[in-house]
Amino acid sequence: MRMPESLKTYYNSELQAYEFYLKRNDLANAWRALERSHIIGQAFFWQHTRSHWMMFKFGWHIKDTKEILGQIPRLLVGGIKSFVGIIPLGNTGGAKVSPFRPMDIPEDLSLILKTHQK
């Protein structure tokens, strides 16, 4: 399934926020933007995979071995889980969180997802 164009706007906005914060070495907000991109994109093969790729690159950038190694299996199966519809809603996608654990979706993202999906 393809991500609706209206939802892509929010997904891409989070990735732009990530780049903005990363350039300013604001790592906490950069990571938060990646987590938010993951929540928005996790139901869609390409966006889900891209979020994990960006998390892998972030782990490499900050030299976090746990994040790097944790993203490898997510890169291999995350998109497939989206394709078959087996995703833990709200999961933020980082290596410090079980890839099977559903999580609360932030209120603003929940509203965006309800308004712009399907």
C-alpha cells in the first residue's frame, strides 16, 4: 500500500526536522524526529524502511553500536511487516525498544494518522 500524499507531507516534515536538528548537533530532537517519522511511516513499506535506514545512519553518526546493530534486522524485516500488516502501532523504531512492542501514539500524530490515512 502506498502512503497517501497528504500523509507524506507530515512524514517528510519529520525527516526535514531531523536534518535541521542534526546540523545543529541537537541529537535529542534529531532522534525524536526520526521516531516520529517511524510512527507515521510504519504502515507503509518504503517509508518504514527509510525510517530504519535513517536510524541506522544516525547510529553510525553518533557511533552507537547498539543502534547500528539493532537497526540491521529492522531494515531486513520492517518493511515486510508493513507489507503484510503486522506492525506494533506507535512503536518508535529504535534499538532500545522491542520491535514487537506497541506504544502510545503521541496525540498530535494520532490525529494526523486518523485524518490522513486511507
